[in-house]
Amino acid sequence: MNSVLALMAFAIGVVVPLQAAINNQLKQLLDGSTVLAALISFAVGTVSLALLAVCSGQKFSGLAQLARGEWWMFLGGLLGAFFVFGTTLLAPRLGVATMLSLIIAGQVCTSLLFDRFGWLSMPLREVNLPRLAGALLVVAGVLLVNFGDKWFGR
């Protein structure tokens, strides 16, 4: 595994709870509107990506290919909006650790299916016993994060 890519993946994981907390503060500023907080978050993200595209010399002519895309190829933005909206809504209600442990469990379980079946042209990867054990450990971690104090006392 490329260590730079692994570090980047870890950094993304680090910023997710930060993003949820920041968006929650933005929601408070906007009279409690989760939708407006998510909208502002996406607007800032859109401007940031546009600047990155310009600064990195991206060829905007490639956008002409969008007309050839299938309808479902545009769902990524909708799913991203659901994620940002959902984390902004759930973080203050569930707590960041509970919310993220459940998100991570869902990601690990679903990603194993993507690896096994190669959905949406993702590369096939073996789902072997060590990987399944890792997924079960993640689920065990979710259970401990959410119910450990009830099971083991405070």
C-alpha cells in the first residue's frame, strides 16, 4: 500500500468529525437549519474545487463529455449532500463517536461487497477470512462505542 495514499485516507478520516462539528456550528448560526448549513458547506466546497481545477490546469473542455453520461453517474453529488446533511443533523443528536462508528461500520460492510462483486466497475478484491475478521472487529468496535458503558459500567 502506498504510504502517502494511506496517510491521505487517514487524514480524510480525521477531518470527517471536524466537518460534522463545524457544520453543526454553522447550523446554529443559521437558526438551526441543517439544510442551509449543508448548502453553505457544499457551496464553499464547490468554489474550492473550482479554484483547485483552475490552479491545477484542468481542461474544462472535458466537461463536454457530461452529455454522454448515464443519469446515475450524477448521483455522487446527491449522495455527498445526503452525507453532509446527515452528519450535520446526527452529530449533535447521537454524538460524533456514535455517529461515525455507525458510518464506518456501514462503509466497511458495503465496501467489502464492492470488492467482492466489483460493482460500478470497481476492481475485484478477495474477501477472505482476515478481511471478514477485520469487518467483524469494526462492528464489535461500534457495539463497544455505543453500548460499552452499559455492558461494562461507567
